[in-house]
Amino acid sequence: MTEQPTSFERPQQGADPAEARGALLRTPKPPGSPALPVQARADGTPSGPATATPCGKGKDGKGKEPPVNGPEHSQPAAAEPGAHRPRPAPEGIPPQPGADQERAPAGQERRTGRGLPPGRPMPMRRDGDRLRFVGAATRRIARGLDLDEIVMGLCRATVPTFSDAILVYLRDPLPVGDERPTGPVVLRLRRTDRIPEERDTDGVPLPPAFEPEPEPPALTDLSSLTTELCEVRPGGALNEVLRGVRPVFADAPAARAALPELLGENGEAVVPDGRHAILAPLRGRRRVIGAALFLRSPERPAFEADDLLVAAQLATHSALGIDKAVLYGREAYIADELQRTMLPETLPRPTGVRLASRYLPAAETARVGGDWYDAIPLPGSRVALVVGDVMGHSMTSAAIMGQLRTTAQTLAGLDLPPQEVLHHLDEQAQRLGTDRMATCLYAVYDPVTHRITIANAGHPPPVLLHLGGRAEVLRVPPGAPIGVGGVDFEAVELDAPAGATLLLYTDGLVESRLRDVWTGIEQLREKLAATA
């Protein structure tokens, strides 16, 4: 077997044929050079140098034309002795699955030559096909973040490429982490999927080009023929299959005894005869969390032994993804509950003031953070308004926020001036740690005198919306953030006319990667004026 030059190995000037790379370059054949040595084929018969015959011409060579793709696709000339020796001919190529079958026309099965129904894919006969399918399927499963997306990814990846239908059972409830369920193991039918009936653009079924064979009951209505809940009996056939972890064919003795327990009384009507079904346990990091049943219709080729490996890979990736999704869901639930618990459920209704609040996370990945707000009634119909932001978006930030909010409520109950409240909050933040920093704005409004006293600790300034529609950014001393230490805070007293609206907010409302804080504050002021 000789080296064939590739498309990028073009003639180059000054190339030395005696070099290893120069032997691959296109060099003109010198007159009188010997022909290529005769090499033996795999079957032992000698083969001489190939001669190209132009299309449409006879073997006499009349009307000969140059090769179609230029000189770089012609047979390379022999190099000098010792420069580059051609590779020896292979002894033989191992037969590939399905290589002994003739290539069938498009739309026909290679083994039987029968036409495939519309929408049915060609069966996978080579190991390369299975590897490519497993790679694409696992990538689709891995894209899911929550439980439903992962299960749907498994169904969409396998139907119709690998199977005609699939049933996915999961434990109910799903165990989280190292939890040990105390009750019996119960499997719930989480999702079913099958090849849909072909329809046109208007949603009307397309008329078949030929009279189709009646579809087996297994692929008509899976949900009506199977039970939704299944209790795994200790020592039963289904329990033994799940403990074995490995996928099994439906015609195996263990699977034949386990399928009626899993599917219910109509299990025989759901599963086709022969090796047209695979039962694959879904094992997570510590335990079996479910099972998947892959089904093929009788007119489609049965599953092969290599398909068990494919089913095992799909089951493993799906189970690990489900485990991670359950853990992520539990963490998100705990974070949401922590955030909701540390924020006020309702606001008080002091005399002469109407209060309203809204909390929105910046993104799904930043649902937990250190932003907080509060409204605390004070003696004399006054009300203290607090808004703050602990740096970071994590459970630690939320915990620090809860401690600072509790401290602020205690200090407000002592009826301290705003600047002293911020001073004590700064001391509390330093006791919590050296890197515990936060911004805070503390304001006390008196509805009798229509005056408001504000002290700021590095927080964005409030916006006052007057009754006539004019929005004003209040000029308050910026101050240093809480946790810096050794900084005095200053309070300022301003007019707050009746009917005006005071807006307190955090920097997440006005700051982003595309704009700075002051640009966002100006846009907020314009938006408030336009809304008013």
C-alpha cells in the first residue's frame, strides 16, 4: 500500500525527494524511471500499477484527457532507494458488522431489503454508529439541569434512533444524597415517549403511501396499558433485576418474571416478543433510583448484544444526571426558604405612610444573596426604613444579612439616631469577620413634620418622586461601607412633602456590566418621571 498525497501536499519548488517529506511531494517522473513495484492484494493475487481511463473513451487510450482533479491526485512517483519506502500491504481487514451485506437502496433495511416505515431510522450495524450515537445522546442528556429536562433528554435521544418507545420509572420519592428511605421502594412512571404519527403542516395525518401493518399495542398508548405506581417487593424478580444493575433483554428469564411486576397485568401486551425490549436499571451514585424500558416494534430488527452496552451507558449517564438534579433542586429549595425567611413577609401599616416592597433575584443562579429591606414602626407615628446589601451571592452572604437585619431591628427599637445605628452595625460586621462588608441606608420619616433623616453607608442614594411628577435624586453623604471600621457616619435631614414617594433600592437595580451606577441612577430617575 503506497502513500497517497492529500489535498494540501501540493508541489513545492526546491523540495528534495531524498527527504521523508519530499517523497510525498509531487515530482515529475523522470524518463526511464522504473515502474512501481508490484504489490500483492489481501487475497494473494498480484496487482500491477493502475491505469486511468477517461470516461466515455475506450481502452485504446484515444482522446485521453488529463485527470479531473489535477496532478496532485495522480499516482506518486517512486522515490530514490532509502528515501521513502511504501508501507507493506495489510494482511487483511477484519470484517465489520453488516459488511457482508450488500448496500441497500435508501429507505430499505440492509438485512432483509424490506422498506422501512416513514420516520423510522436505519438500524445501527457498525460499532462506529453506536459510538457516535452514545456520544450525541450523552451530550443531550448532560444539557439538562433539572429532573424533567434530563428525563426528556433521555427520551428524545433514544426515540426513534435507538428504540421506537421508552418508559422511564423513577423512585417516589427520590432519595437525596445520603438519605436512607425507610418505607418500601416505589417506582412511579415518570415519562413515556414513542414515535409520533406523521402529520402534515396543518396537523392532519398524512395518507400512507401503502397499507401499513397494524401497530402493536406496545406503541399505541403506553400510559393506558401500564400502571403508574409499582412497589418493588423485597426478594422479588424485579428487585433482583434492579440489584443486578446490568441491562437485560426482555426474553431473559429474570426479565420475563420482572416485567409483569413493573408494568402490571397488561405487561405482556406492552412488551414485544423476542429481543425487542431491554430493561435497564438506573443506578445513581449510591443506589438504584429507577429503571428504563426500551422497546422496538416487531417489524424493526431486534436488539443485539452490543445494544446492551449502549443501554448501560444511557442508563448510567441519566441516573447520575438525575442524582445531581435532585441535589441541585434540594439546595435551591433550601436557599429559597432561607431567603424568604430572612426577609419580611409583610410590611407594617403605620399612620400616614403607605409602604410597598418588591424583591426580585438578578438571575436564577443568584437567587440567594445579601440584599434585605425592612420597615420598623417607631414611637410618635414615625417609621424607620432600612435597605442594605451584603457583598456576594451565597449562603454565607444570606446568613450575614440575617444577623445584620436582626441587629438593625434591635437598634431601631432603642430609637437611636440613624448615624449611631450605622456605627453599631459597623461594629457588628467587624465582629463577624474581617471581610464582612455591606452597604446600608437607614432613614427615619416623621409624617407629622414631613421631615426625613437619612444616614448612608456606601449605598446608592434614594430617589424622591414629588407629587407633580418631578423625580429628584437626594443629596446624602455617601459614607463608607459597613465593616470598614473607624469611620464616622453623617446624617442629613431633608423635607419630604405630603404625597411624595421615596424610593429605596439596591445597586442590582441600576448597575450592570453595560453601565455604571450613576448612569443607571439617572435612567431610573427618568423612568420614574415618565411613569409619574
